[in-house]
Amino acid sequence: MSERISKILILFYSRYGNTAGMAEEIAYGAKEVSNTSVTLRRIADDVPAEVVSQNPEWSKIVEDLTNTYPTNKVDDLVNEMPNYDAIIFGSPTRFGNMAAPMKALWDRTSDLWMKGSLIGKLGAVFTAAASVHGGQETTAISMMFPMLHHGMIIVGVPYAVPELTQSGSPYGPSRIVGRMSNKEITEADIKVARALGKRISELAKKLS
């Protein structure tokens, strides 16, 4: 009898591509475990196109993001969530909290809560901020609150991952992107992100 395939959803919001880059590294780590299916979904930005078009560099970033990760309607994303064994949520920090598009998605999950659709599913988070103390930990925790209300099992990053002393936190991977959101991802950032992805896959397999 063939082994069951674990299904993981990485659901993220990314304005300048940094959170998307982290999502890719987490997916890489998750795929290190056999019989794992990983799906990446991006939440649409809430900035009007006419605002973005005024900045050529920003327009190029948005174009590249859209070509790689076309956005879906929020209701479609919400309806898709119960189909997975684990969901990893990613958002840049906004004043120490998750970004509005991510919060808007959670606010549409009342029907899932009523049905208990996410109870027992694994959940994890990742984030990015401009500075060292830019709200990474509070943003990670803010994304955990609705997960707890939905009965999800939250997974963090253990200190068995050596790079955790250089990047991220026990709450999840996080990275510093700089004031202009253009700082390159570090090797430690990558190691922590991949470690979370692999850990989620391993746990999903054990619980399946």
C-alpha cells in the first residue's frame, strides 16, 4: 500500500517579494520529506494599481510577483484551506501586527470556525520586518491568535536549529529586509525557513 501524501499550504502576503522569497525557502524544506505536496498561494495586495504604477521599481516587483504567484480571491483561499494537513501563514510586519490583507483573510473564516474545519490541522507562521526590533515576534504571535481559535496545532522552530540564534525566533522564521525592503536574504534566514518547512512535513506525516 502506497504511503499517504501529506498536503501543505503556504499562504502568504508579500508586497515587495521578501515574504514570497521566504515562502519559497520553507517550501524547499518541506519538499525534503518524501510524499509531501506543497502549494503556495499569495494574498492580493490592498494598494490600488494607480498608486503602484507611479513607482517603476515597485511596478516591476508587483509584475514579477503576479507572474510567479497569481493572486486568488480571498473567499477561494478560505474555501481551499480545509483541504490541507498543515497551513503555514506568512506576512510582513505592520506596526508589530500582521498586514491588513492577512487579517482580512482570517476575518472571512467564520464559516470554517463554525464547522470546525481547521481543528487538528498543523499551523505555523513566518514574517519579515525592516529592522532588528521591527515587531517580528509580535507579528508572528498575532497570526497565531486566530489559529488557536480555530483549534489548530501550532508549530515553531526549536533551538536544535543552530541558526536560530542568528535569525528568526522560536515562533517562526523571520528576517530583516531593511528600510527600503531590499536587503538580501541571509544563509541563516534560509536555514531557519527550510528547517520549519521540513519540521512541518515530518510532523504532518506522523499525524497522518
